[in-house]
Amino acid sequence: RKDYNNLPITIVACSSWVEAWVRKSSIFKNNRIEKIFLGVDNTIFHSIDKENARKTLGLPLNKKLILFMCFNLDDKRKGGDYLLKALDNIYENINKKKTNIESNEINLVTIGRLNDSSFNNMPFDNIHLGLINDDRILAMVYNAVDVVAVPSIDDPGPMIINEAYMCETPTVAFDIGVASDILGSSQGGYIIKDYDINKFSSALYECLDKSNSVDQGQSSNNLRKQLTIKYQSKKYISLFKEILIK
């Protein structure tokens, strides 16, 4: 603390959630903190026709698709266990005839390392796409699915929310990371507080039942501009110039 106390360090946070943690830091809480979103290449991540995306990827045209992705699907921080419980809830409600969708209409699409993941044992068919390193294919996947599930419980992002939002695909996420900045200020999906699995499953089902593009409006167009690489670059250049002048 003594060594860092008088250093003119500016902290850049990629979300309000990260900014709040920095402000709690005993070392950096008195430093200047700027929030700059992680930029997305909007020439790649943008809305395209869902049916064409599915045909190109070989995904079923007549199914309700939920996307879950991370590097390791069994990483506890990414919340796969929460998602599995939410899927069980949806399945139970279907069996109780409380829904308009049949269980055989729903597929889970996963991206990442499957390892010994429990996604081999769940109520819905799993379409596993493995690891995807091509952003253009990834953007197509976002456009092909009906909803993106982000049950992360410890994550400064994740970047998935930024990318899905640019593709205008609904997202359901717990109230951590960048979710409050993006989903909390738009109609881009649902934020679930207190890690409530029942509400998470209800939000997923709501997105499946709608099965249409998100009406994000003018305010969301402004947010989408803030999520581009070009905007991120401008913010950093402006910040660097200001610091250098001082």
C-alpha cells in the first residue's frame, strides 16, 4: 500500500461491476477509475437472418436453441451447474403441461471443452460444437440460437454478453460482470438477481417462447456504438492524451 500510494495510476474497468470492486480496494480506491467497455468487431458481430445461419451451420431449423459457451464447460465459475438445474426446471414444467413448447423441441448448443461435463446427462438433446476459434463462425452461432445462457457466478465480463448483444440475440445472465451495464439498460435479455434458478429458467423459457429478434430501440443503438472497437479505441486515445498533458 505504501509503494502504490503516490503513484499516478489510472484504473480502467470493463464494467460497472469491476469498477465497484476497484472502489472497494484498499490500494486503488482513491485512484482515478474510468469505465471503458471491451470492444466488439461490429463488422463481424451483427444481426443476420436466423434461418440462413442455421442452414450454414447445419443446425436444426425447427428447434428452440439455447447456447451455453465457455472454454471449459465444467468450470465452476461459468455456472454450468446452475444452467443444468434451470434446464431441469424447464423440463419439469413441460411435463406438468405448464408450457406451450414440447421437450423434444428444445436443444442445448454448447461450445467449449466438454471434458467430463454433466451436459452429457440432461433432459434435452445437446448439440456440441467443440471449440470455435473463428469469430465469423461464432457470430453465426449467436444469430442461429434463440437465447444465450450466461450463468457465470464470477466473471468481469463475460465477453459473450457484449457479442450476443451486438448480434441482437437475447441473453439471460446473473447480475454480475457487464450484465448490469448491457442487459440492465436495454431490452437485450434478462438479469437474474441472487442466483435464483427458478427465475433463470423462467427467463430462458420466455426467450424461447418469443423466438424473435430483440427490439432494442434507439437507446440500445447508442449502447451498441459504445461496444464497438472503434469507440473503445477513441476512449483510450482520449484518456492517454489527457494523462500525457498532465
